[in-house]
Amino acid sequence: MKTIAVIDIGKTNAKVALVDLDRFEETAVRKTANGVMTEGPYPHFDVERLWRFIAESLAALNAETPIEAISVTTHGATAVLLDRNGDLALPLLDYEFTGPDTLAGHYETVRPPFSETGAARLPMGLNIGAQIYWQEQTFPDQFANVASILTYAQYWSYRLTGVLSTELTSLGCHTDLWNPYSADFSTMVDARGWRPLFAPVRRASDVLGGLTPKAAKAAGLPVGLPVYCGIHDSNSSLLPHVLTRKAPFSVVSTGTWVVMMAMGARKVALDEARDTLINVNALGDPVPSARFMGGRAFSTLIPDPAVMVSEDVEAEVAAAEWMLLPSVPEGSGPFPHVKASWTCDEASLTGSQRLAVVSFHLAMMTASSLDLIGAEGEIVVEGPFAVNPSYLRMLKAATGRPVLIGSQSATGTSLGTACLVDGSRAQAHTVEFEGEVPEAYIAYAAHWTKLVQAL
């Protein structure tokens, strides 16, 4: 098979991309904003609007180039609760909704320890276990109708094939539901009596089934077209490198979340309070990881994405040591309880100066997180930040290690997701960032670190 359609549902945007496995590159992309609905019992994702977008996109892309298989990737912090008819028993909760926090004290008494799961305790619904517990306690009648629990990527695979499943990378990403060391559900799942509800666990690269007649008609595709199980989005960015690159190295996947995964990391004690965790990669192996909401910070802090930064402006900011200290937003990342502050007059900055300061800030947040997980060797940057030279230069200055530019596409995760169809054809297209790193940048990084440590 050559032409793979990848469905990529992120928190901010949803995309459908065509990947040519022979050339190992995207050939077409369609995308839409992924909004949150506020009516109903709680804020939730509009799955029917997303389904219409997916079906229409598959039909349009197939008209350009015949699709031979479909694979799926999504963000990880969502569980899907289905009734006996295969319909939603409860809406898909927006993980930024604070409802689960109302039962945080109770949840602390039932969740498994960090030492068992490698999942840090996170606010809102960022732990899937906290979502399910809150739904169980708050909506007992509806929860009593739950017959199947799916991980998010596998919900879309189910819509395509009618086959119910969960999957290793999606269960193993800060859910509280999975023990990555024993490769089994956590003790909480059994204690709550949830194990029978979870759909069968599959590997991301399993062929889940073929398109049902209903899905095929909606998408204008042949009945029986193969659909692969699907993968957690950060792991999709990691997969081509796992298949082709020798450890140690780390991959920095940038989007709404910046997720760092360190293969062959030095052994360190992960700090649950600083958004470090264990992920499970597509091969089933535990991977030290860290996260912060870098894409969200960028969109909050930079209202005009068209602004550009020259090296002269970069150098001016570095020499003046104009800085943004963490955290934006608060509540997650390596400094979750530190209130953001500027070391300069924020209002006096030009657009390009502000972009340089914010880019430096994001690079320093990345470097701090990589250090927390014991990352060594090359650093591969995937996604939107891979086209930001200010970010790349400061990341190189802060770590002293080679920085490589990986997939720069807004749908960079699509290449890794396409690897599920044939891992032997995986490629890791990277180019080393060769920009110079003046001493002022190294001094800036050291001063930023010193100021943050004081906070």
C-alpha cells in the first residue's frame, strides 16, 4: 500500500492528511477547528461535526488520489463511554473542564501511585481515570448504561470499522489506568470494577478491520478498506525515530502541548509534581516523558502569528536579557505553581521583540523538561516550533546538544501514524539546525535558569 489517509484529531484542530509511503511525505491536508460545545451536562467535543468533517475529507482526498488504508491519531486525554448500542452513554468530556477537580480529594484516595503507573496527578480531566471517576460519581444513571470504554483514537477506528478496542500508547499516557512496567491495567481499574468495561487492548499497528458499509458510503470509499487501530499523537511523532534512529535521542513534539520523549535516557527519578511521566511507545516500551502547554502559551502570548524575528532582534533580546519566566498557562509543565512574570517592560516590546522573548521562553521550558527526564543525545523538534529559528537557537544554547529539525508540517504526526501500516518503510527526515549560538545566548539560558530556580 502506498497512499494512507491519516485522521489526526488534536485539541485545537482536526486534520485529515494523505501520506505517500513511497516518498514518506504528506501530499494533501484538510483541516478544521476543533471547538468545544458548552450546552449539555458539561463541555464536550462535538463528535458528530468531527465525523462529518472526517467523512467529507476522506471523500474529497480520495477523489484526488485513491486511498488504500486509513490510520488514526488523537490527543490522549479523552475516554469514550459507549452504551450497549454502541452510542455515547455520556458526551466526550473536554479535558480542560474543571468538573473533575470537584472530586479531587476523593479521587486521590482511589488513584494508583505514581510508582505504579508513571502518571503524574494532573488537574481538570487530564488524567482519564479522573474523568471516568467523576462521570461515574456525578452521573450514576448514565454510567450504569456504559457497556464499553474506548481510548480516543480507537473511537474513530470504531466509527470506521465497528470494532471496539483500546490501545497501548493511549492507555499509557498519563491516564492512571495502565501499569507500563507490567503491561496491564492499573490496580485502580480492578478496584473500581472497570476492567470488564474496557474494550480489548490492541497494538497501534494492528489492522482493526475494514470499513463498514455505512462508513464507506459516508466517506465515498470501498467497503472493507483496511483501518489500523491508531496511536496517541505524541507517540506518532516518536515512532519513525524509534524505528530508524539509535538511542540516546529525544523527540520534542510541538502543538497545543509540547511533549518530550527521551529514548535511552540516563536514569533519573521522575518528579510527579513537575509534569514528568512515563509514556508507552508503539512497541510497548516505557519512555520517560515530560510536557507543557507550549502551543497554547504561544497562541495566548503572540496575537499576530505573521510577525517575524531577525537575527539582529534575537541578539538584541539575548544581550538585554529580556525574559518571560514561567508559567503560561499555570497548572502544568515543569514549573506548574510559578506565576508568570516579565523581566522587562512587556508593553514596550515591539512585535518581533516579543516573539523573540516568547520563543526563548518556550525553548527554556523545553530544555528544563528535557533535563528532568534525563534526556541525552540529539534533540529532534517536530511540528510548528521546528520552523522557529529563535526557539531552535536558544534550545541549542540551553542544552549544548545537537538540535535537529524534523517534520515541520502542522500535521507532522501524520507521518508516524502512517508508519503503522508498514514500519519497514519508516523514514526520519531530519536536518541539523546549524545556526550559530553566540555566547550571549548561553549566558541568557544560564541566567533564565538561575532566576527560575530562585522562584
